[in-house]
Amino acid sequence: MAGAGGNLIAVVAAIIGIGVIAQILSDRFQVPSVVFLITAGIILGPEVLGVVGPDSFGSALSAIVGLSVAIIVFEGAFHLRIQKLREAPTATLKLVTIGAGIALIGTAITVRFLLSTSWNVAFLVGALLVATGPTVVTPILEVVPVRDRVEAALETEGIVNDVTAAILAIVIFEAITAGVTQPGALLQLFTERLGIGLLIGAIVATLLVYGLQYIDLSPGNAPQNARLLVLAGALVAYGAADFIATEAGIAAVATAGIILGNIDIPYEEEISAFKGDITLIVLSFVFIALAALLEFEILRMIGLPGLGITAIVALVLRPLLVFISTRGDRFTSGEQLFMSFVGPRGIIPASVATLFAIELRNAGMDQAANILVGTVFLVILITVVAEGGFARQIAEYLDIIPMRVLVVGGGTVGRALADRLENRGENVVLIEQSQEVVEVGRNEGLAVHHGDGTDTDVLASAGGDNARIVVGATGDDDVNLLVSQLARSKFDPETILARVNNPDNAEAFEDLGVRNISTSIATAQALDNYIERPAMMDWMGEIGYSGDIQEIEVTSEDLIGRPIRDIGPELPPDSLIALIKRDGNIRVPEADLTLEHGDQVTVIGGRDEVKDAIKFIHPDK
């Protein structure tokens, strides 16, 4: 008995260690960690090394997987911000309704005719393969920086479809095992589980919010207690809902996560960081453990029809549902293609399919079990490796990665600038040589690249080839000048800016054609403006937060040739066109001025309103 326990401890420890290594490799090679995790699972499994197998965890596997999935789903839901959904509200709703329906029905029909199985089994496979899942989508988006609207749509689709697919699958599974065939009874099973999950999740979230805000969590150790309280709450929500109705737990943790993530709670940053670390561990464990259970014989049995199903799911149904769901929205054709070819299936279908297969085999339905687990795992394996492994290359080929802003110098000035730019939706990377300063920046949630900004290779590895703006923001004018020279000669970004600490050095930057800001002169100007123009300076202080100023080129054909007096009322409230640059001349536009191709307009107003106005003036932005 002690030997078995020791072996299990060694296996679990090895899996967790490999999971951490997979995450490090993911960061190093810019490939989603799930690719390394699945590969590690197959190598550790009975088909290769035989270290991990179906009997390694005894009867505890289903419970371990269930609790792990609860933490994973809660983590994804916690980061789903309602405000972020405004980036793609219509498309997101269509993806989780019309898109999910196309995936379900299309996959079921494909499985039914290619594998000659029953409609119940075909729809069970179809239900599970609806879920793309945050466990695979989020790691991809961590290494492929896409626009907010694409990220919001993909993450929301993954989280919502994870929940609905799991509940729908359990309803179909019960129809198979219990013989329920009436549509009304099936609908009742679905609504009961979803309703129970929503109710339990809301109750637990309410209790957690009350506990965090109104109960003394021990002043000396409050952040740690808050982290533990939220983790316990997530597990309680899952366990309580799942006890009342099988698979309702997933809906419960998703509901609790969304509510907590969108309410201002104490210690939110500490809770988020802690949950991220826990999620990394359980994600590593679940992916490796389930991949280790994969039997190649089942895949061989599925054979060519299984490959055909995978091809139709990934290359026909996925693009079809994406283009239908995003039609008429703000997505570019490149973004639509990226979303079409990056929809890998994740941990929910893998874990649920494994549990269902065990129960089907216990009921003597071996063929149905093999079709279920073989098809689901084949689709997961191919889509994760192909789409996850090549997601960055796909994004680069389609040219949908937004241009980067490189800020060399992670000190107070550099971090403050990066923070403001990120709040405005820019893709910012700080470059800093001091490891201590790097850690400070990363702790503030900024993307910081460790290295010497005067080294061409460092600039290139931080994204110099894809940089729109390069800023030298160090406290050393010689460093900022060299950064500007390298950026100009090696990468040729649209804009190069530099901080000048000694006003006498400004001329050297001007000779190079680099725009520069003298810290002493800028401070004097700011003080003067506060004396002469206090209201304007108060408003300027909110730029990037509640207010904003943006410049954009006019590209909308609907606006060309129209006077400002007609365009003004169509702009979002609390926004207006303040300046127009044409042929190098800048002017305050009169009402009769008509817009022309190439005009650069300056829009001022509220932060969200300016964003909407920019999209109105430059639809592809």
C-alpha cells in the first residue's frame, strides 16, 4: 500500500514538474503550452514510456479531473470582463448561439455518416466538440497578441461554450444510458442543470463578495486569506452544484467567476495571480494525465473516417460558423480567417469524454465508448498541435498582429508611458536591462523584455520588425540616441521618440530626425499650463483614462467629400473632430470643410467615445 502511494506521489510530482517546464518552453519558443503538455502526456503514457496509465490514479481520476476543471473554468471566467465584451458584442453572441448550433449539428451529421454510428452517439460527440475552451485559447492568445475584439470574441466563446457544451453533453449522455428520447424531457434536463449552476454560482459569489468586503480577514494576513477564501468558494460552488445535478458544477463555477471578476473586490490582483499559478498546476496535470490515457489502437480503429471528421470540423464547419457569426461586424477578413483556423478543442471535451467512455464501457457499450473517446481525442490532438503550434505563424501570415510599441527603459517614465498606452489598447513591450526593474514592471502587469535596448538582436527579439513606434525613455541621453539610431537604420518604424534629459543634447536628436521631449522643458511647460490653463490641464491628466485624444487617417468612403457639419452629429456623444492635418498644414476645421483622402483628423472626447469615433472614421483600425 505504501509503495502504491509512493508511486502515485512520484507520478503526480513528475507531472507537475513537467507542466512547469512546458510553461517555460512555451514562453521561450512562443508556442502555446498545451502543445508541450499533450506531447509530454503521450510520451509518459502506456504507448511510449508507460510511466502513466489508466490504473495510475485508481478510482480518483474522475474526482481529480472534475476539481481541476472547476479551477480552470473559474480562472477563465474570472478574467472575462463585461466591459471587454463591448469590443465584439454582436459577434460574441452569434458565436455562442448560431455558431455553436452549426458546430453541434454539422459535427453530429459528419460523425453519423462517416462512422455509421447512432444519432445519439453522433450528437454526443458533436456536443463535446462545440467547446473550444479557455484552456487552449488563452495560452494561444498569450503568445499571439491580437486586437481586443478578436481576443474578446475567442475567450468568451471558449468560456461560454465550455459550460453549455458540458451540460448539453451530459443531457445527451443520460438520453443514451437512461433511454430518454422525448425533446421536452431533454430540454428539461438541460435547463435544470443550467439553472442549478447559475443559482449556486450566484449564491457562492454573493457570499464571497460579502466575506471579502465586510468580514475582517485578519489584517496581518488578509491577502492570503482572501486568496484561499476565493479558491475554496470556487470548489464549493462546483461540488455543491454537481452534488445536486451532474455537470451543473461547471455552470456554477463559471457564474461565480464572472460575477467576482466584474465586481470591485479587495485584493483582486493577489487573487488573480494566485489563481493563475494554481491553474497552471492543475492544467498541466489534467492535460498530461488525460493524454497519457490515449490508446493508439482506438485511433487506428477510427482511421481515415476520423481524419475526415477532423478535417470537416476544423476546415469546413469552423470557418463557416465564424464567417456567419462575424458577418457585418468590425472584423477584417484576416481576423475572420485567424478565428476560423484557430479554434482548437480543449480540456472539457477531453475530460468529459474520458469519464463518459468509462461509464459506457461499464454499461457494455464498448463500440460507442471507442467512437466517443477516439473521435474527440483525435480532433483535440490535431487541432491543438496544428492550430495551437502554428497560431503565431498563421497570425503573422494573415498580418493581424497589431503593430508594437517598443519602450526602451523600464524606469518610472517608461512604465508610466507603457501603462497609459496599454490602457488605450496599444500592444506595448518594455525593454529593460536591470533584472530588478524587469521584475517591478512585470509585477505591474506590463510586458517586459529583459535585455540591452542598444543591442539590435534584443530589439529584434522584442518585436522590432513589427514595431510601429520606438521610444527611448531611459535616463541616459547617449542610450536614447543610440536606440533611436538603431531603430531608424534597422527597423524603420513609423515614429521614433526620445526622452532628452539634458536640453543641450536636443540638437543631436533633431539632427537625426528624431522627435524628442526634454524633461526639464516639458516640466516647465506643464507648470506654466497649470498656471494659465488649469481646466485644460485637469482634463489632459485624464487622457488615456476617462478622456482621450487620438489622431487617425480618414479611410471611410462614407465620409470622403462630406462636410464636418454633416459628420459631427454622427460621431458618438462626447466626441468631436478638433483638428485636421492636410498637406502638412494643421487647422481647426470650420463647419463647411469637406474631408478628403489622406486627411489626418484629431478626435477628442471621452475614452470609449473616442475609440468608437476612431472606428467610425477608420473602420479597419
